[in-house]
Amino acid sequence: MPMPIDELRAHLAEAFPDAEIGIDDLAGDGDHYRARIVSSAFSGLPRVRQHQLVYAALKGKMGGELHALALETSAPKED
């Protein structure tokens, strides 16, 4: 069963409360998403570690309820 976009957003917002989160349903099937997440939690971390934090936030649903997730992660830009 696919993961609804609202459930995906809720998992991400819970893990990264300060984040700006954008999610696109790439195939219209609730199974292939792109998520753009800008969070201070990613400051100073390499991209692979940022993505690991996102996968951990999804609590094992990646590969099951959530088939494909393209990630764009970054820390907020310093002004």
C-alpha cells in the first residue's frame, strides 16, 4: 500500500521541525516522491549523512510503503 503524501510530510516534519519541506509526487501513484528538505539539522553534515537522517526519520518505511524517494537536502543558507 503506498504512503500518502501527508503521512510522508508528517514523518519529515516530526524529525525536522524547523525544516522547509517540499514534496512532489513524481508518478502520481503515491509511491514515487521527490522531497526537498532544508533544515539546520543538516548543518556541517555530508550529503550521505543528511540522507541517512531522512531515512531514519521514515522509520523503516523506505522500500516498503515508500518505493522511491529522490532527496534534495541542505542546511539553510547563512545570510
